[in-house]
Amino acid sequence: MEKESDFESIKKKSLEQLKSGKSLLGKDGAFAPLLENILNAALEGEMDVHLDEQERLSGNRRNGHTPKQVQPPLGEVTVHTPRDRESTFEPEFIKKRERILADGVAGRIIGLYAMGNSTRQIRDWMEENLGNHVSAETISAITDRVLPDIQAWRSRPLDDVYAIVWMDAVHYKVMDEKNRPVTRAIYNVLGINKEGYKDLLGMYISKSEGANFWLSCLSDLQSRGVEDILIACTDNLTGFSDAIKSNFPDTTVQTCIVHQIRM
């Protein structure tokens, strides 16, 4: 009867929150008690396995619980990790000092970070939409995880020859370190290799588009192994052809069809 009444209370609260437009997720959501019960039951099961006959014969016993807030994908909940007298219990389901329980939460944070949101904006969005109270320090720790992967991708070796390489800059509005909207140019280099497959060779960020910055991008391609480009397709920016010829003198430079039409 107790389980049935719990289910009825969850159902009643769910209907009330749906009608009022409130989220069912997060610490105060209708699903929080159900999720907490599942997580706590898993921890208790792990403790039961840990306190086997050998442990009990040695005198080890349960020794209360330690509450902590954790972040599953559905929002913040409170779990009560059981303790033992000898402190030998090492839970696997929710590890000690673990706060983020699934890649889903980290994935959302990295996605928001990739869109140019600050740690404060990500924290506010997570709390408002998911009920996740994630600190700015935790967000920074999560976003820092991807930096080595980004650096490895940016410096990876390239093929020696590319049949065609398109080079153009796209301008975006982003937030600077003082949370002000500014314009940045993303220099994109897309190539077709000798097997006919496309490959994004590099993306470079600058305050504006210019031939001098393109020269540094081309030098980077060269340092990563590119020896020749058969055809370079550009927007005919002033000085761009000279920058290409200085690094790849045998390359044929042509204006892309879109810019030809615009001319």
C-alpha cells in the first residue's frame, strides 16, 4: 500500500506541474523522489554485497549514511551513500566524490559552451531548464576536458597533396570575455584529398578577414605536412592569391563560382 500511495502522490504532483507549466525534472520535480529511490536502492544493494559473511565476521557493520547532491541527466537529486565502520566500502554505481552521473549532463554543458555561452549563462540555463545546480567551477572542469581533443585536432598531420582546397571566412557574433557582443571571423579551410574525400583541414579565429592572416593559416597547413595544392578556390580577397603563391607557388588560384556570380 505504501508503494501504491507513493506512486499516486507522484502521479498527482506530475499532473499539477504539467498543468502549471513547471518542469517534472530537477530537485523539486515530481520525478525526483522516484529517481532518488532508484539511486539509493542501488547504493544499498552495493552495500549488501560488500558486507558479505567474511566482512561481517571481521566485525564490519553499517555506519549510517552520507547525503550529497548529484547530477543525473534529469536534474539534481539527493542520494544517501551508506557507510561502513571500516570505511572499506567503495560504491561503483555512484562513486565517492562523483557529482556528474552521466555524459548526458556533460554533453549538454559542452554543447552550450560550443555555442559561445559563458559559464554563468550555462549555469543559469541548466538550472532553469533541467533543475541542475551546477557550479561555475564544475562547468569549467567539464569544458576543459575537450581542450586537449581540440588541440590534437588542430595540430594533426595532413596529407602531402590536396586536389582542391576551398578557403573562406565566415563572420559570427560572439560574446567576448567581458560579455559584450563582438564580430569574429572564422577562417575555414576545406580540402579534397587524393582519394576524393572531403576533409576540414583547419578553422582559425581572428577579429577580421585579411590576406596577412590567411598567410599564417597557409603556413600552418605547410607545417602540418601539406606540400602542394592543385587548385585553391577563394573569394578573390585582395592579396589572397599572393599569400597562396608565397607558400604554394604551383597552385592554380580561382575564384569560387558563388563569388563569380556576385561579381
